[in-house]
Amino acid sequence: MKKKLVLTVLALLALPGTIRPYRPVMMTLISAENDEIAISTNAARLSGTIKNMLADMPAEGKAQITLPDIKTKTLQAIVNILEPINAQVQKQAIEQLKQLNFIKRPLDDRFIAKNVQPFANKILSPQNIDQIKEVTLAANYLEIPFLINAGAKVYVEKYLQKRPKAEWHNVLGAIKGDFPQDIRLYFKKQFTLAQAGAKEELSIADYIALYGQPQAETITSPWIDITQAFIEIPQISSLDLSKKNITSLYGVEMLSAKNDIEMLSLADNFILDNTTDPDFPDEPFKTYGNLSALDLARNQLETLPKNIFTGLSNLKYLELGGNQITTLPVGIFNGLSNLEQLSLSRNKFKESTEEFRTKYNLSATVQIEGLRD
């Protein structure tokens, strides 16, 4: 029965006018030098730009799209990356159809983490730094985010091989005239991760896809003074994601334990902030209403967005020590009405404890650690 249903679904996918209009399997891309490069239509659709162009074209007949700003060599390199990735995407789709588990989007997080990025990096690595820049510029125009990211990673690696003591402003000077601000963010992310020693990118969404949902544990509250006699030591629900090599908060809302946990540790990772991570989520902890303790110590945070703590009205303990934070948006702590302890040690704040308290409107009952008196 299952086999018959799969065959029926695949047949429907192939019928014109059912799920999607019929379009030939192959199409042609025309480069700046007017060279024609064949590509499968499904592979071409991995580009947001081409996908939108195809949507505006008649379904019948072989499609041709001219890309006057992309040179033949660059366009061929992109096709060489998209074709094998598309082959894996189609294989994945069929496998999930067989299991009656339909994919929600063509490239899920596990597929990107395990296949797309490593493959794209491998294809780009032999090219020189100028060619990599050309491919990344073309990927930006074609709206292929994973290829922009791969290009930025390989570019930064090659740049640091030549200039191992380079700082971010050096890399920025080399790319500033070519890339807009939102694309420079990919380069800053790769530079920061390289300097921090991160071996790979791993968002929380990637972690869940690769290893499954992490399970919360019931532990003894670490904030109770157990030396006091006759005290009832409470038990709390804790989720420990420390030391997992996580680089991005993207997907934090996907953690199944979010509604129940009282303590979340993301310490000792490589988590980037919103000025470095293009995928930094908006209001990442909004659904963590029961959280009383959040540990973000020893990551790669230089600042935080104003709305990061939205929804954490029950938070009592916040650990931000061991980052690179110099300043925070005024009002960032406004919703933390139950905050009791804030640790800021080993950052780069210039304010004294009382100056910080006044600037960020923290009550006298909040214990602030790590600033000068």
C-alpha cells in the first residue's frame, strides 16, 4: 500500500497542471560572454533569483535566462556546485516520500550541515581568492545563501593563510567596496569563528537535526545555600547545551523542552551575536516563559539586541561573563522584572557597577557581578 501511494505521489508531481506546471528537465543559462551553460531546472531553482524568473516565464518550452553580470568561468563554477547538491536534494526528497515524511523545504538544516556547506567549501577551495570573490558576488546576485556563506568561509581562510595576524578591519577593507552590509556579515561571521577556533558552523537547528532533541534533566537548584539547616532544596528542570560547539542561536525556538525548563546553559560555545550572525533570531527566548536561569558565558558575543530577553519575565539569574561585550542597548533588561543576579565579569564594560545600574535602569536589589566598584 505504501509503495503504491509513493508511486501515485511521484506520478502526480510529474503531471502537468497538477501540483506544479510542467517545465523541461534542462534549461540554459547565458553568461556575460554569451556562452550557454546547461543546467537542470531543479538545480537552477536553488537560486532564488532564477526561481523567481522562472515563475514569470511560460511553462512550456526550454527556458533560457541571460545573466549579463556573471562571467562564464564563474557561472560554470556555480553550476558545478548546484548540480550535485540538487541530485542529493532529489534523493532526499524521494527517501522521505518513501517514509511518507514530506520535507517542508528543499534544504533542511541537517542536509545543509552535513552535505551542502562541506561540499561547496571543497569545490571552492582550489580557486584563488579573486575567483572566490567573483563566485560569492554572483551567489549574492543569484540569491543562494549557502553559497554566499561558503564563499565567505573559503575567502577568509585564504586571506588568513596569507595574513595570519590580520584583524577584521583588514578583511573588511578588502571586501567593503564589493559587498553590501548584509553580505559583509557573512565574512565577519567566518572571520570571528576562525579566530575563535571553531571548526564548523553548528546552529541549534543543526544540532537538533543531527543529534535529535536534547533532553532536560531534573537537578538540585545550584543557587540554594545547602549549609542552612532545615531548608527544603528545590529540584529544577535543566537543559545543558554547554560545550557543544554551537555557533548560532538560530533554531533555539525549536527546542522541545522550551516550555518546561527553568535553567538553560549555552555556555562555552562559539555563539555569535546579531552583528555577526546573519541568522540571529528575533526574540529568541520569547517562548521560554518558565526560565529562571540563562547562561551565555564564554561565547563570542560583542553585544546583544535589545529584544533578546523578551518573554523572560521569570528570569532570576543571567550569566554573560567571558564574552567581548563593550556595551548593550539601553532598555535591554526592562522586561526582567524578577532579575536577582547579573554576571558581567571578563567583558569590556567601562562603567562602574553603579553607573551600569543607572544606565540600564536596574533596581538596587539586582546583584551585579564583574564590574569595578
